[in-house]
Amino acid sequence: MNPKYLIINCDDFGQSRPMNQAIMHLLEENKVSSATMMAPAPGFEEAAAWCRKRGQKNIGFHMTLTSEFDAIRWTSLTGHPSLHDESGMMHKTVEAFERHAETDAILKELHAQYDKIIQSGIYPTHADNHMGSLYGLATGRSHIAEALKLCADWNLPFRFFRKVYLSDPLLSMIPGVDRIAADVSSLADAFGVAIPDYLLSHPFHIQEGETYEGFKQEIIAKMYNLPEGISETYIHPAVDDENMLQQVPDWEKRVWEYKLMLDDDFAYAIKDADVILTDYSIVR
């Protein structure tokens, strides 16, 4: 049997203080593989200062081109109007971003975000994309080629997938996903950009009747059915925060993800299922 490697990445590092607190704790305890940082978000400076102080190495670049929550909004670093909605903040939805954002403005913004991370003393180990805004899934207007070209220039692996895990509840439902995976894999290879074999997802929102225990068992079951090769899954962990629970949809699910990473049952399942927790160095 070939090894089963798993990368657990914390998305949205720098989004807000409650998310920073959870992600910093999980990184300190080595409960997760890595985190990806949002340069335009309001909690970025706190997250960057913590990384500098610790000399944290396993930090990536979360390409951020949308701002989805009323309670936590941010503007672009470059200020191009096509990147903003009528409020002056980044677009709330992927569809709005795909319809309005100009390609040149996107590239300038991603360069500015990357430069901000570097200037903060952090050298990213990998990259991924907030809300999949570059994938073209809403209107077909994709910027994945541009993202891969940037990763090639910066020598960064990128979150995508070579193969579709058929049991995945989200990715397996995308029309033509096998063709998309093949096309992106070929493009990544042409640019010399490393990507994982599989991407494992789970619903971002709390499902009807879902409880923490049910969610935990769902994720534990995935550990025992993990495909051979290198898989990545992503979480959005956050501490319990009364204001965020009231203002941000499904904040409780983020609290569940934080709790799961500290759950002894989950730690036992990884070990018992012979899953090797790793980071993007193996992809690189």
C-alpha cells in the first residue's frame, strides 16, 4: 500500500482576531499543517506579527479578491474600481467578481498582496484562492492560468487537484470536473507548478440537523477512506465569539472545525488510519 498523506490547511489567516486566535493555537500545537494569509483583511497585521515573532515557516498566500461578510469587509490594496462593489469594498460574491474585475487589475492586486506578505517578513510556502474566485465556476470567466503563472514566477505550489475524489460532496458535483482537473493539471505541469493529488472538501454551511458529533464522524470517516497519494483539506477555524456568532453566517461551523482539530478522537483516527500529516514541502 502506498502512503496516504494529508495536508490540513487553515484558510483565512488574518481575517479577524477570533480566527487568528484559533489558527495560532492550532499551529502552536502542531494540530494542522499550515495556514494561508489574507493580506487585505483587517487581522493581517496581528497574524503577520505573530508569524515573525515565532519564525513560523508553514504560511502560505491566500489570494483574496472577495469580501463576503457584512460584518467583516475589506478593500483591495490597489484600489482599482473594478475590484470593488458600490460600497467601495471587494465584491461579496464570486459571480460579481468574475463579471466586473478586470484582468490587469487582478494581476496588480495579487502582486500587491504577495509583496505585502513578503515585506511583512513572511516567505510563503504555497498559495491558494479565497472562495475559488479565480476558477471561473460562477460564469466561466477563469483566471486560473494567470494564478498558475504567478505561482511559477514565485516558485509556489498551488492548491488544486489532479484527480477527483468521487466521494467528495462538493467537487464531485461540479459539471465536467474531471476535464477541469485534467486541463489544470496539464497547465500546472507546463508552468512547473506543483499541485496535490486530491482536494477534499466539506460543506461550509451547517446542514439541516447537523451537529458537532455528526460533523466529527463525517470527517473521521474520511480519514479511513483517504485515497493514496497527497490530499489537502481546508478548514476555517475560529474561537467561540458572541459577536461573530450573531453577525457571520455559520460561524458555529468554524468553531466546530477548531474544536475538531483539538479532539482526541480525531487525532486517534489519523494515527489509526495510517494517515501521515504533512505540509506543502512534500508537494513542492
